[in-house]
Amino acid sequence: MGIILSIFYGFVGLFILYIVIETSVRKGINSSIIGQFIEKKYGIKEDKKSFLDDDLDNDK
């Protein structure tokens, strides 16, 4: 029982770490000088939705 709980906590920790890294990288690239240059030059603004944006609370 202890090993299963340990594995579960490991997966939860890795998932939280994934969310933190994904958010920080996305915001960092969008606010960087290179990111702003590419957006201005090519008009590319990637509004790629995360799977977290598609939860059950967003009934539209």
C-alpha cells in the first residue's frame, strides 16, 4: 500500500511541475523581445489552448 501511495504522490508532483514549467515558458517566450519581434513582423500570435483550459466549468 505504501508503494502505491508513493507512486501516486510522485505523479501528482510531476504533474504540478509540468504545469509550472509550461506556464513559465509560455509567458517567458511571449514577453521576450524575440517573441514580440516575431509577433510584430509575422503577425503570429499563437493562442494554443492548454488542455487545462478545456475543463468542465467552461460550458459555452
